[in-house]
Amino acid sequence: QVQLVESGGGLVQPGGSLRLSCTVSGTIFGIYMAWYRQAPGEQRELVARITTGRSTTYSDSVKGRFTISRDNVKGAVYLQMDSLKPEDTAVYYCNNYPRPWSWGQGTQVTVSS
């Protein structure tokens, strides 16, 4: 059973930055990884994904502001979030793409003045 642990969330003012981290208990070699988010009352959505060759794809809402990266040796995935907006407020999760494992607890990101 793969376990995912997300961290790095918090309260930040609009325009600020956060860096989220995710550690995976199993190997991520050969696996596409992604960050997802779920805002209150909304469905979980895909934010960014990264291939085994480190090609990246972003949702239109975060393109140009977020950067996903990975460290296969450490079994970690990161999300650098810049120019944060109130609409980025959500619980952020990392997971496999496109067939997620069981979800971790996520990390809360709140963007508010």
C-alpha cells in the first residue's frame, strides 16, 4: 500500500508563494505523478502533472504561476506556487496519474489577506 504525505501548506497573502512537498512510500520511478486540489464544495481537480521524462502539463488556471518537479531518488514530488490568488485556496494532494492510489491527507493552502 503506497502512502503519500503532503506538506508545506499554510496561510499566505495574495501574491505570495508556497512550496508544497510530497513524499511517497514506494518508488516513483517510471510513474507519472501529479498534484491535485479540492476547494470547499468542489470536485477534486488536476493542477499539474509530470512525466517520467520530466515533461510537465498545467491546468489553465495555474499555468505560468505553478511549477511541478520531482526527485525520483528521494521519492518526492514538489509544487512551487507563485503569485497565489484567493481562488487557489484548496486542499492540495499529490498522487499517481492517471490512476491514483489511495489519497493522502493533503495539505491546506489558504490565500487570503
